[in-house]
Amino acid sequence: MGKKTCWAIIIFTISVNVVMLQWTIEAFLGRDNEFVLIYSGIGIVMAFVAFLTYWNWRKIEYKEDK
């Protein structure tokens, strides 16, 4: 996986996170409690994927400098 692919995945997962946060708030305020857990779970998984991708990008970036 290259640096550009890592950045594409990071930007995609962060944008999905923003949408999931909005949907979670709307579901909470609308009293749709079954959707709050689903949207929050998707947001947590996407944050974890973004973190792992950032970690991978960092290893690729610093490996090329040496």
C-alpha cells in the first residue's frame, strides 16, 4: 500500500466518521436508540481503521528517508 492510498483511506474514513457523528446525534435526539449504537459502532471502527492506516503510512514515510 503506497502513501497516496494511505491518505485516500484516511480521508475516506474521517469523512465517514463525520457523517456517522451527525447521524448518531440525529438518532439520539430523535429517540431512535437502536440506530445510535449502530452508528457509533461504525464510527469507532472507522476511527480504528484510520489510526491503523496512519500508523502504516508513518512506517512507509520514515522507511523511505533512511
